[in-house]
Amino acid sequence: MSTPKFFIISGTSGSGKTIALQVLEDLGFYCIDNLPISLVPEMAARVLGNNTKDHNCAFSIDSRNQDIVEDIEASFASLKSYNIETRVIFVDADDKTLLKRYSETRRKHPLSDENTSLSEAIRKERSLLEYLRKIANRTIDTSSTTPHELRKLIRDETAIASDKALTLLVQSFGFKYGGPVDADFVFDVRCLPNPHWHSELKPLTGLDAPVADFLGRQDLCHNMFKDISGFIDTWLPHFINENRNYITLGIGCTGGQHRSVYLTERLREHFSRNQRIHTLARHREISL
């Protein structure tokens, strides 16, 4: 069994910690947001004791933690005793960018209150997190970084944490709501027979058996699946050889409910058989 890896994500509020944690979750990490540092060793013992195949974990730690210096030193010592490789990633942005982001989203800073302005809260947070910044293995400044670029940076930083050569995300979506901005490849499946026009299938989704049965009987669906899976099967080894570690496929129909969902699930099942690939499926327009 490979040595488990624990990633600690920290940084200033509004800099992109949530995005970083989401990327790690997509890579198969067991993730916990805002975990008290003192509980890290306990979580390590529980995860290792669960006998699961994936022991890689990620914890997000913010300025609401108390006694950061003392707790982090004790926690790191415990993790070392478990033979756990620990890596700290610190996400940050300049004050001007953070102020702008909070102004646009109208979110409340975790350290601001009626007596503490946003600027003061940001300065206080920097002071509280300074120790984590100093010991971080990697600091990422997102002042001029898009969410897409940050996701790529985190994927590149943590690629070594996965025994798989590549993570493949297959995502269904509806063109009427806009295409996915992160997709490396987008396949339009609106030419396939549409269950929407069958009254008994309209309220269902591609995850439901009646819809899957209907689409599974369509030659066009079968041919589309063969063409998409064949294309990706052909080129994935070349992407892996070029050290690509994350690829996103967008599968789009009109509303993102039936055809794209059905094909996304078929593709997920198909690529999951490849031992070199960690396969994920998401359905953007469906709340599960």
C-alpha cells in the first residue's frame, strides 16, 4: 500500500481555499472543510483504521482555529508517527483583490464584526495565519488567477498524490444554461432522440431506468457512445504520456436532464475499467 498523503489547505478568506479543496475531492481525497487543527491526528487514526483503499486526505484550516502554532506542531508530530506525508498549500491574494471579491459577493469575512472593518479583518487574518504561510510547501497567489487556472495549479501540485495516472471528469450539462468553462472536450448530443417529448419520460432524468432503457434502444445513442469513447480511448494514452493529470469531458444536450446524463453515466462506467484512470461523473443541471 502506498504511503498516505495529507494535504492541509489554508490561506486568506476569499483567496480560493474552497476551490482548492473541491479539486482535491475530485482527485479522490477524503476532504473536511474547516477542521480544528487539534483534531487532525484523531481523523488520521480513524481514516487509517477504516481499511479503505484511498487514505489520501485534505483538510481546510482557517483563521478561526485557536493556538495555530502549538496545535499544528503537535499535529504534524502525530502525523509523522503514522508515517503520513503532510503537505501544506497556502492560498493568498493581495488586499485590493480580496476587498474587491468581498465587495462583489457581499459575503461577510469570518473575522469582521460591527467593531472590525473588512480591511482590519484581513490584516488580522494574515497575522493569525503567518505561521502556516511560513511552513507552507507551496504558496499560490490568486490575485490575477482565474478559478480555472487555480484548479489547474492545485491539480498539478497534487498529481503525485494519486496512484492513478490521470483523473477523468465526465460532466453532463444543458446548452440552454451555457457550456462548461473548464471542459477540455465538449460533445454535443442534441441530435439524439429526446425523451423530453415522451410524457412519461419528461419528468425523469437519464439516471432513471425508463429513460436509460429508452435511450439504450436507440442506434444513434449507441453510435454516439462508441464514437466518443473510441476517440478518448485513442488519445488518453498520449495525454498521460504528456503528463496531463486531469481532463474534463463535457457532454451536452438541451436541458442537461436526459441524453447527456445517460451518456455521461455510460462513459463513466466505460472509463472506470481503465486501471490507470480515476473516473468521476457530475451532472451539472441535476440536484442529487
